[in-house]
Amino acid sequence: MSIADFATVLERAAALGDQFALSASHYDSTGNFPFANFEILHEAGLLGLVSTREHGGLGGGLAEAQAVVAEIARGEPSTALILAMHYNHHAALRRGGWPAHLVERVSRANLEGPALLNSAQVEPRVGSPSHGTLPETIARRTSKGWRISGHKTYATGIPMLKWISVLAVTDEAPPRLASFLVPREARGVHIVETWDATGMRATCSHDLLLDDVEVPLEDIIDPQLASQGLKRDDQGMAWYFLLIGAVYHGIARAAGEWIARFASRHVPGSLGAPLSTVPRIQDGLGDIAIRLATNARLLETTDRDVDARRPIGVEPAMVRHVIVENAVAVTSTALELGGNPGLKRTNPLERHHRDALCGRAHAPQNNLVRVMAAKALLGRIAPEGPARVAEPPAQPKLTLVSTI
């Protein structure tokens, strides 16, 4: 995709972000799924942003994907998170690992209409696979294919998903760990509406029950020996982390822009000048500006490295950590500067803050990311040190997950 081509695409995404912002409060207050937003995204050609040109897409990379996601998140972040998950999986189609017939099936559907794709990996008892425990969902092999049974939680975007990539363990000897492409409308797929979160309410990340769901034998994705645990490639993890980061950067931008407009236009009677002339307000706005600029630069430079396939290790996870914490800080500061008006339910600031806080719930959570960062640091210096540093009691395994 050329820079000239993408400039037009980004303008389109920015305009849609503005449009989606008009109904964001409605989706937040009702918890309804934003079906109309995805119809519009499809009509605009944005659901195929990262699909190959051979499959009717625009061929965009991570840099383009995160820029579009951030613009949509500035308007309606639940829509942006679902879009980020969709992009993440369609990028995986390009990297390999998926059978050719599934690539064709999913890509063709994505061209014909809104055909959202996401995974289901987290479970009520086991939790996220990022903690290293195998799922309890079982895929039983039959003469005709697979029969899958299990219970998944936090299936983001489930009301409009066309496909669900379900992580399960096979009943073979030895057992394998794999994902299986399950149509949401398949017999035995049931949605339990459990999602009632403080923020990101329109993601409708409900529970998913699979009751003896039939899947063709060949619709298995990236099978591995279960004894080896779940493994993902560095590119896949980088896309996941940075697209999640883009969502929360977009939320922070929305909060920062709102409070800057408010401070520059609101003239208290006791002051006789705009709030933005007060040193304390300027200090807060400056802090917001610094955090937003830091997030933007981190995304831009890390995306460029990923698209160039440079080895960057655990840095995408660290970048997401910083972006989410900056987003929480930005929205907190905006609320403080806005005072009582910012706390009204009719004001977007309190919604932006609730949405930003949800960034800390994405697996692997910040404490696991810090363990990863510590291991990377110790791995560089430990050989030269006087003693070996003990391993923490549990070693988290990074995976791509669809939780919020």
C-alpha cells in the first residue's frame, strides 16, 4: 500500500471515528452491539485493510492497521477492539499456519460482507492460556471430523462473529493443542449473555458454550503437541499487543482532545479568562500532551520494526504496557481538570476513563509483562553476573487472546 493510498484510507477512518462518536454514548449506556458500525466499515472497505490484494483487500501492514484502529477507537472503542481482533486474525492468514482452504473461505466471506473473525481461548476455571494451563475444551475425533465441547468466556464481538477460532485439546494419543474454525451459527454453539462490564460495554464479550459442535477434520489450525504448551510466533504477538495498544491510545486521544477544547473555551465568571490560562491547568494539559506523544511515537516506531520483520523480542508487550498506563493517566488527569462537569454521565470523560481502565484486563496482564521484561533484561546481563537469579515460581506463556 502506497503512502498516497493510505492517506485517503486514514482520512476515511478519521471521518468514521467522528461519526461513531455520535452514538458511542448510546452503546455504552445500553450495552448493545454496534452492528451498524460494522456494516459501515465493510462498505468503506476497512474490514479488508490487512487482507491481501489477491483476496480483495488493501494489503496494509501493522502500521496502517494500528492507525485505523486508533481513529476508530477515538470515536467508539468497543468497535475498535473488535476491529483490532479481526485485523489480528486476518494478518495471521497472510503469515501462514492456516490451511489454504480456510484462508480462501474466510477471505472470500470478508470480501462479500461483514464476516468478523475472532478467537475464543479463555475459560471459566482455567482462565487465560497466558498462564500456561491447557484448556478444558475437548475436540473428539470421529470418522467424519471433530466434535468440540467446552465453555469459553470473554468472546469479544460474539453477536456478529461469523467465525470463531476455538482453542481445544484433542482426545488423541498423544493429545494435540489446536484451534478449530467454528461457524458461529453452527449447531451446538450457544451464547450466554454474561458481559456487563464497567467499560468497553459494546464489545458484548459474552460466554460461549460448545455442545458437541461438529467441525470437518481438515478445519484444524496450527496443531501442536499439547505437552509443549501453546506457542505463537513473534509477529503474531507483536500484532496483538500493538493493536490492543492502538485501541487505548485512541481512547486517550479522545479524552485529551475533549479536555483541551473545554479548557480553551470555558471561561469561569470568577476568572474572566479561559481555564487554559491557569498554570495548574496548563501543567495537566502538558502532562497529557507528553503521554499522547509518547504513545504515538512508540506505536509508530515499533510498528515500523514489525513490518520490516526486525527482531524486537518482548518490546511490543512492553509498549502495550506503557500505552495502557498512559491512557489511564491521561483520562484520570482529564477528569481532574474537568472537575464536576467531567463526572456527569452525559460527559464523555467519565466514559473514556472507564474504557481506559479496561486496558489493564487484557491478558497477559501487566504483572506478567513485567516478568517477561525482567527475564529479557536478566537474559542479557546474567551470564556476566556473579550468581544465577532464581526463576519465579510460575512461568507465563504468551499467547494471542481475545479477552478485554
